[in-house]
Amino acid sequence: MNRNSYDVAAYVWPAYTGDEPRTRMFWPEGIGEWQSVKNAARKFPEHDWPRKPLWGYVNEADPYVMEMQINAAADHGINVFIYDWYWYDKRPFLEQCLNNGYLKARNNDRVQFYLMWANHDVNHTWDIRLSHMQDTVIWEASVDRPEFERIAHRLIAEYFKHPSYYTIDGKPVFMIYDLANLMKGLGGADATKDAFDWFRNRAVEEGLPGLHLQLTLWKEMSFNLSGIDGGKEATTSEVVTLLGFDSLSHYQFVHFADIDRDYEDIMKDVVKEWQRIDQTYDIPYYPHISIGWDNNPRFQEFRPGIVRQNTPDHVQKALQLAKQYADEHPGQQPLITINSWNEWTETSYLQPDDRYGYGYLEAVKITFIK
């Protein structure tokens, strides 16, 4: 197949900029979460840290920086960015990387984009000084119906109509990260379905062909349908059908697999999970590959759970499996998601570093271009 036969989408963690004033409470040096990357230290003798970005601690809200990154992504077979998108305290958070970087880049037609609403509550994870206080909620991400509608209007006006916004069957793709939190804020499954129906209709009223709603899968979970403690529960697959999602993918292997082992062993369970999803769901699943996992840069004390042997060669074999999955599902969009473009503090990134150079990007290129 030629280089345009697959849509290879990498998640973007938009925190590598100091342009958002509210980031200073987490990263007071003013360079966003590059602060945690720059200051990360080895936690034990064999620990594979520190790591340094070959491109430096660049401001990813700078359009000239993003032009360089867009070219690097496109040249290596990545043609979609999935931006983590946030809304806290009745306003957006961390939008500068997208608004000032990507959208103002002169070459943003080379890599399309879509949004994943990362609607999880915020605790002290991003502030290494207080990251041991995981039970403290700073901002809640759940929203009620009026706030949901405010958000939807803004998404349609600011993003969904952009010529580089990624679509499936012409419909802009919008991904939901934390379904339980969304249902909690809206008041249960029926209220969420009603909100989704309104959102789809609103998109059509605004001149769009519709809306493609995508769910971030974790492991199979139980959801409270009523929004009230003690209410009736349903499995993920039942809720997906009830709410009318159009497709599924994952965000990270850590959400459903034991990652404290060698990469090739993890991939055996990943393939089994793909098979389970095929048997359980009747909507498209888009295969996901994570580069790795080690979130110790965010903590002062050692955090167990580290992917081992996730070399570019092993990742390239995993990408080949995702490509094979896409080939075996010719009736759906040939979309593959990757974690991620730049999740440095979770040690799951494609950007070049001082350990493997451009190795991960070359793995993508070998799989999807050459």
C-alpha cells in the first residue's frame, strides 16, 4: 500500500509550553511539564532515566516549533494528531499548544487533528512537590448539561469546521476519555444519551454531516446508569450500545494490561484484548499501540510499574500487528492510534531522544511508508 493508505494518529499531551498561566501552579519554572522531564532523576541503578529530547525543551505553542514537528511526523508516516483537550472551572485548559502552535503552523495541512476530551479530575500528579497527594482533587472535570452545551458550541465553532480536522465518513471525530465522569455530571445514561443526540443534531444544524463519537476504552468496567449511588449498573459494552458510540480505541496499555514486564509479553495480551473486543462489540475498534510506560518523572519516590525492553525494534513489531489488524478489517477506516507523540513524563513518546534517536519514528516509517 502507498503512504496514504493508513491514518496513523499520535496523541499529543499539550503541556510542553509555559503559555498557559494556570500551568505555573504545577510547573513554576514556566516551561510547562518540560520542568519535570528536565529534572527527572534515576530512581534505581538500572533505571532508564534521565532522558533528554533531541529537539530540546522547546515551546510547543510556538508555530515555528510545530511546523518542524509536523514535518517530522508527516515524513515518518504520522498523519493525525489527537490532542488531549481539557475543560476545567468553566474554561479550557492547555489549549495554547493547539491554538497557537498547530493551528498557526503554515503546514498543518500535512497532519490532520482531532480532539480527545480528557475529562478526568485533576489531582496533584502534575506537581512533583505534591504528587504523593493523589487523593486531593484540585479541579473536577464533570459538567452539567448547560456546561456541556457551552463546550459543544465552542468545539463546533473553533475546531470541527477546520479544514484539517479529522473526519470519518465526513463527520468530525470527537473522543471521550472518562465516560463515567461524563455520565456523573450529566446525570446518568439516559441524560448522556440525550446530550449526545443534541450534540449530533447541533453539528448538523451547523452544516456538518454529523458527529463521530469515539470512546476511550479501558478494561471492561461497570457503569452506574442512574448517576445516583446504588443505581443500576451496566458493562462497558452495554453502555456503548445504549449511548450510540460510533467507534472505540485505547489511550494507553496501562489501562487494561499488566505493564510491569517485557514489551513483547505485554503485546501478547494486547492482541488477546483486540480479539475480545472484536467478539464483544459491534462497532469499529481502532487498534492502539503504546510506546511504553514509566511515570517516575512525576514523582519524588519510586513508582512501580515500568515497561521493559520497549526498543524501537519491538515497537515496530507491535505496529506491524496493528497494521495487520487494520488490513483484516477492510470495512472500517484504516486508523491506528499511538501513545504518544510526546508523553515524556509517562515515558511513552515518539519524539527523538538521546537514547534511541529517531528510532521510534523510524519504526513508524518502516511500517507505514516503506
